[in-house]
Amino acid sequence: MKDAYNIGDLVHIPQSVVLIDHPPGEVGDPQLCIPLRIEETTAPTVGIVTKISPRGYVRVYCEGNTWSVKDDTIYTLKKREDRD
């Protein structure tokens, strides 16, 4: 099940997730722009949600850059008291 994301949420980005760097698109544009650079995470990392897209992607800030990632490949970090 997909997590609901909010701007400012901390998210867990697992190993082997594709990070896409692309220029910002126009508001309401249904397509993702041509990527400038693509990387794959080599280890789990943490990011901060900066934008939510209705196209199935989330913009996250991690490792000094802003990336787009598929929203079903990342997970929100819950507060300790919310965990079972």
C-alpha cells in the first residue's frame, strides 16, 4: 500500500531505487521531462519530500540534490510512538 506523502515528510529510500534529475516541468504538465541525469542508490538513505506529483512520482531532497522517485519505491518514516 502506498504511503500518503506531505511536503516536509522524511522518507526512507531503499538501496537500488532510481533517482531521476530533471528540469522542473510546467504546472499541470502530465509528462515527466527528459532526465538530465539518472542514478541508483547504492545504500539506503533518507530524503525530504519537496513536491508531490499526481503522476506517481515524488520530488525528494537527498544527498545534496532534488530528485524524482517513483512513489511506490519509498516509505515515510513514522514517529517512534507510531510504530508497533
